[in-house]
Amino acid sequence: MRNRTQKKVLHPISPLGYFAKVSKWAVLLIYTLIAVFPLLWLTISSFKTNFEIETSPFSLPEKWMVENFISALSVSGLSRYFLNSIIVAIVATILNLLSHLLPPLQ
């Protein structure tokens, strides 16, 4: 057991170990950017007009359009699909809870 006055000795990392750690984090950062960039671009593009998407796909919208979401919900029937998903999720949850409340069959 160490005394309280003894200092903990830090072992230096070898150059190869340091390179391995840096490489690992660089690869993870690249994979994260590859995964996040399309989602960010999709989200930003959803607030643009069709003209803005065609002329400057990677810029921020000049005017943030919420009408795209209103149109998608009303014209495509997306709100009905969303409601169907909520109903299925609620029914599945209730049936799952009921099945776990039943006594085990032996």
C-alpha cells in the first residue's frame, strides 16, 4: 500500500501507442461526420424551396420555410400514417404489459 505522500507515477505512452490512439479517434471522427452530414443536410434542405435546393444545395436557406412540413402532412396523408404508427405502438405496448402480468404457465 502506498503512503499518502507518494505520488502516482505516470507511465509515458510510446509513440506507437500514441499514434494508435490518435488514429482510432480520427477514424471515429470521420465515420461520425459521414453519418451526421447527410442528416444535417437533409434537415436544412427541408426548410428550403425547390429552387433553392437546385441552385445552392449546400447553403443555408434564405427564408426558413415551414410550409413544406404543412404541405407534407396535408397532401401526402403523412399525418394518417403517423397516427397509425402511434396506435400500433400503443396496442403493442399494452399487449406486452398484459402478457408479462399473466402468471407463468407450468
